[in-house]
Amino acid sequence: MKLKLTYQPEEQEGAAAVLAALSRLLPGAKVRRDKSKAPKLAVYLTVKSPKPVAAVGKTLDKTAPLGYNNPKE
């Protein structure tokens, strides 16, 4: 999954709040900032797909977002 957040310099505070929220939801995300298209600024988040689920219904990826894990864990 790839996400792109584009904002103006005066929107930096709101963009930082959005980035912080996404970082909590997607802890393994890689963040890349791009300032080459001034005055617009951009932040790119890249998240690898969750690992496959084992036959017993448990995810193999312990960092998977909520909802992927077996509730009995």
C-alpha cells in the first residue's frame, strides 16, 4: 500500500497530525518526504502487505494491524 499526503507550507501542522495518526496505525510504514515541487510539500508512506495467515487462523506477522489477529490470542 502506498499513501501520498500533499500539503501547502501553511498546512504543515495539520499534515503533521495526519502523519502521526497514520504512523500509529501503520507502525512498519516507511516515510519519505519530497520538497522538490515547492510550494507544495509531499510525504509518501509505503507499507508492505501483511504476511500470509497460517492454517490455524493466526497471522504470521506480529506487527499486523488490529483485526488481523485471532481474537483468542
